[in-house]
Amino acid sequence: LDEAQRIKNWQSKTAAAVKRLQSRYAFVLTGTPLENRIDEVYSIVQFLDPHLLGPLFRFNRDFYQLDEKGRPQGYKNLDELHRRLRPVMLRRRKEEVEGELPGRTVNNYFVEMHPEQSTRYEEYEPYVARLMAQAKRRALSKEEMDKLQRWLACMRMLCDTPYILDSDCSVSPKLEELES
């Protein structure tokens, strides 16, 4: 399972579907096993070995500091959590492995927009230009800033394919380039 953080929320449909997979072996990769809360690692480890950390209520009791209503306020026993994770977790920092990695290769491919993309893109240009001119004179209101962000997002999407905004138009020179 690559990008294992996709199953960090044990309540998600993705996590439930992955955990139904039957295999003699489980192996996961992630650069971010923890992002917000320690129970994210619980969900990933549950896929690897459901018995390693025990039931969720015990995990919460053992590693969260809870207030009088049972809500998490902080963490505790992190050395013990680390000890339990050691058999299933290999952590390698960038400075430890960067000498083993090949150099980065960057390939830029310039792909012209289809005329239909250009036409639709150009429809947004006067609206964006008008708001940008106003922004030079005064700060934009929240409503104006939201419009600007929305129009710029539409323009970016049109650079990929108009299909994102209009399912009747499926031109996509980038996909054609990718195929070649």
C-alpha cells in the first residue's frame, strides 16, 4: 500500500475497503504516518497488525491525556508507543538517504492548448484583468477575492481540459502528450 496516509482515518470508506483485503503479507509506505493526531498511525498499524496496538479504546487510554469528559487534551507514554511501533516501522530521514538517491530529473513539456481550450480560457481574461486593475487601486473585498480565486481556478482547469468544467467537451492535449 503506497501513500498509506490515505487510510489514516479509520472511519473512512477507503480505510474500511483496504482493511477488508486478504493477504498473507502487508507492507505500507508513507512519508507522513502522522499529520494531525496519533490515532492516524493507529489506523495504519491496524492494517499491518491489528493486535499490535490493541483496541482503539485502549490505545486512546494509553496514549492520550483525556479531560474529564474523555476528550483528548494531549499525549502521554510516547516512548512506549515508539517501542511498540519499532517492529513495524522503518523511519529514514532525508539526510540519511539522500546520498543513495539518484539526482532529480526534471522534464518540462510545453503543450499547446486546443483552440476550444483557448477560447474558453480567454472568456475569463477580461474578468480577471478588471479585478486585478481594481486590486492595484484598492484592496479587494472578500467577495471580489473569492471571485478572482474562482476564475483563476477555472482558467487553470481549462489548461488541463475543459471537461473538468463541461463534460460535453473532452479535448485534452495533455492526455494526448502523456499517451505519446
